[in-house]
Amino acid sequence: MNLNLSGHHLEITPAIREHVLSKIDKVKRHFENVIDVNVILSVEKLKQKAEANVHLSGKTIFVECDDENLYVAIDNLVEKLDRQILKHKEKHAARRHDETGKLVAAE
């Protein structure tokens, strides 16, 4: 999994980087086929914004979240991202076929 972390009008400190890495590991535990994650952190007047593009096999998921506190925005972003990835994983498992080409019911 490749992680690209960038900041707009914000310097990425080691503390912010570690916080994002520890939170993204939660997503990685639920779905192993994550190819690439791009996280953009930005600061506007009174709003801290976090965006993420996650490239999975066959799909790209985009999530954004904003809050007054950057760490809260990152936490909310990861929660939204986790929900969407679990939803994708369930849909993917529901369409799984066996080696003969017949549809197998999800377990």
C-alpha cells in the first residue's frame, strides 16, 4: 500500500503523519487489497479539511471531512472511509464465484 500525504496551507508535522498512519492501519486491517491512498490535509479560515482517495482493485473511493480540529477531521475521515470500504468488501464478497463459474452465496 502506497500512502501519499500532502498539505495545502499546512506543514505536515511528524505528529500529524503518525496520527494519519495509525488511523489508516485500521482501514488496512479490514481490506488487504488497498493499492494506493492519497490524503490531502488543508486549512482554511476556521475549517480544517481532510480528503482521501483510496484506490482499490476495480474501484476508487473518495471521502472528505472537515472540522474545527484537524485531528477530529482525520478521525471522522477514517470512520467514513472504513464504512465505505466495508460496504465495498461486502458487495465484492456477494458477487464471488467458485472455480466452475457458478455464483456462490456469501457466507
